[in-house]
Amino acid sequence: MIDFSITLSPRLYETDAMGHINNASIAAWFEVLRVRFMESLDVDALGRSWILASVHIDYVGETFYGEDVTGRIVDAVVGNTSITFHGEMYQGERQTLKGTAVLVHMEYETKTTVRVPDAYREAINSRRNA
Amino acid sequence: MIDFSITLSPRLYETDAMGHINNASIAAWFEVLRVRFMESLDVDALGRSWILASVHIDYVGETFYGEDVTGRIVDAVVGNTSITFHGEMYQGERQTLKGTAVLVHMEYETKTTVRVPDAYREAINSRRNA
Amino acid sequence: MIDFSITLSPRLYETDAMGHINNASIAAWFEVLRVRFMESLDVDALGRSWILASVHIDYVGETFYGEDVTGRIVDAVVGNTSITFHGEMYQGERQTLKGTAVLVHMEYETKTTVRVPDAYREAINSRRNA
Amino acid sequence: MIDFSITLSPRLYETDAMGHINNASIAAWFEVLRVRFMESLDVDALGRSWILASVHIDYVGETFYGEDVTGRIVDAVVGNTSITFHGEMYQGERQTLKGTAVLVHMEYETKTTVRVPDAYREAINSRRNA
């Protein structure tokens, strides 16, 4: 388990005509969460060699405008050439979202997947054991 | 199987510093595809009583700026209180994306799930058999 | 003069293929600044009866990813039926953006402009004299 | 005068809780219009050496979801180191938006403004006289 969190303030333009936070904005929030977590590892800030392979989001509760959202990375599992991130979002104590994303490590020149560098592996595993 | 398609032209602001179409924009494209399909059923244009329950997107190939994207609904399965949409996106003959979304039908006043109206059931099933 | 500020952290998806923060994201940031200022007046949180009449943005310096942005409302001038907002954005000491927006106060039922309520007038003028 | 137009279909996520198309989306539409016009000149598709200096948008009428928008470049004036674009948007016969943007031509290595290449000058002026 990992305990990394960020705070997001819903923006008025992120609402839609239904009065909810739009689902595209929520996909964007999970990207913010994932990027901030990766940057916090202090290995390679922009992670230019990562490709998003898949995203899954469960909308477990409504997200309202006017209340801060806490985004948490609750786990990150390093495979051979990929990392799977498990995230959750809350408004107060109430869970609103659950998401999973898989990033694949690529070598741009050859467009092939390559082993996740040990620096990431160690940085993430030390967080998991913290 | 269903054969419904729309064309999307990637926009420059939908690219990011990596030079790819950003994943949040892609989640937005799948919403456009789903909404246009629902509107095409001509049952209830805005679908105000539908709540997104989950979204899953597989990034099966790179999406490039400068080439139109064809978004297809390839199937839609009506359950008791929900509809599951299966979509795909292509640039030319090359598949770039695959997505699944589940919409749940809600009664706003009581915030409870209610059976998908027969009008939707019939409209979708007539498309599946077309 | 008014001294109201917020902090914004540029998000990776707000960059574009040129490596800059996209100008549409910057228009969105000015909306966030304006809305947070209006909410801070504690008169009418969502301001449902305000219509944006015009926006002007000068891109006075490049905005980079990876550094927080400070958005400031430096003045707000209340007219008869409108409010003109003057904003600025900075990365550190360096000014990156300057913007002006005019919001018009509308009565929705009749779709006519109506005088800015005194509660806003007083709240804004007390900020200007603070 | 120039006569260049594109069609944009408002997307549901571009609406906000007020039920209007959000102003940040409209700034994005003007970028789409400007970029498509520049691409149509067939001089340098991505225009990597252009920096946005300023944007001005007048919201002259409400933009509604559910009706296509026609964006027009009505004029483009080439200065020494910049181009000023004049655009308009319509829903049917009804004008909804008016916008002006100034792009400055930059040499990236030296970060100085440089004269607009003659190829752009000629391409734009031949459109103005068409």
C-alpha cells in the first residue's frame, strides 16, 4: 500500500449542463494524480518514455462543485515493462471515484517496450514498504 | 452488433507536450461518441437521467494530430437498469482505441436506479438487429 | 486596487505539442480566478445571473510547466449593469499574463440586463478601499 | 476580406453548470479556427514558430448546445512580425461570437521576433484579394 495524496479544487468549467463534474475532467484529474506521484519519485520528472496503455474509472459517488477533492495513490505495482496505478478520490470522507491506469515503459527510437528502470522500481517499492 | 460512426478531427490543444493526443481528450471523445449515439436514437436527446458508472479505455495504438478519427459504437447491451456501450476508434484502417462505458438510468428525485425505459430498449435492439 | 490571489499548478494535459501551456487552458485559468474572486465576496456563490460579455488576454511572457502560477485580481470596476475585472498571472516574480473580462448582470426570465445588486457593489468597493 | 469557414459541433462536455458553452471551450474553438486557417495556407502545417500574443473575444450572443457552429476567418492582416486574425462564429444566421487574435512570428533559438516569411504574406494576401 502507498499513501500519496493531492488536493484538487473542482473548477466551474469542469461542470457540465447536468451540474456534475464532467467525466473527461475526471480522467484529467487521474492524470494529474498519476503525474504528481511520478514526479514525487524524483526519478525523471516528465517521464517522457511512458505510454498510457489503459485507464479504468469507476464513478462510485457523485462529485460536487464547491468541495475540494482528495486524490490518493493507494498502490502502484511494478511489472516487467509496466506500472499499474491504483487511485481513489474523495470529497471529505465520502469516496467518489476509483481508478486504475497502466503505464508502459517505451524506448522511443525503437518503439519497443523496455524494462522499467530499477530507479523507478526501487523508488516505488520503498514507498510501498514505508 | 451495431454500426454507428462519427468523425472527429483532433484539435491542436488536444495534444500535449509529449506530442500525443492527451488521454483526457480521448475520454472526452468517447463521451462525444456515446452522446451522439444516444441522440441518434431520438428518444431523449440530452439523457438527463443517465449517470456514468464506469469507463474503460485501452490505448491500442498511437493517435496522431493531423488525421481524422472515426469513432464507432460497435455494440450496446441493455441491462435492467443500465446500458453498456462498446466503442472503437480508428485513424484510417488502423485501430487506435477501444472503450467500454456503463450508463445507469436514474430517477433524480429519489436517486435510485430505475429500469431502462422500453423506448431505449427497443431503439437500441432494433439497431443491433439492423 | 484590489489584492486577491490564487495559486494554480499547471497540469501536464494543459500543455500542447509546442510545449507551452495551451491558450484555451489559460482562458480557463482566468475563469477560475474570476469565479474564486466572486465566491470570496460571499454574496452569491455560483453567480448564476452573470453572463460573460468579453475577454481579453495578453500573453506577456511564456508560461512553463513545472512552476506554480499566481493569479491576481488587481482591480474590479462596477458599472451600472456590469463588472470589469483586471487580472494578472505570474510565475515567481515574472509576469506571464494579463487579462480583462467583463461580466454583465442578467435577469434570466426577461433576458435583460439589470443593475448590479448593491451587495456586490459594496463588497467589491470595500475590497478596493482595503 | 477573407472567406474561410469551418463547422464545429458543440460537445456536451463543453457546456457548464449554467447550461452555456463554457468560455474556455470558446477560446479553444477560436484556436481551432485559426489553426485550420493557417493549415489551409499550406505553408507550414504546424506553424511551430508562432506565439500567441493576445486574444480578444466578444460574446455577442448565447451559444447553445445542439446546433452546429460556423466559424469564419473574415480577415487576416499581416504586419511586419505578426498576423492579426479577425474571426466570427454563428449558429445559423445568428452571430454568437466575435474574436481577434495576434500571432507573432518567433525564431526559437534566439527568442526574438522575426519578419513574417513572404510565403505566408503572399498566401494570406492572395486570400484577401480572392
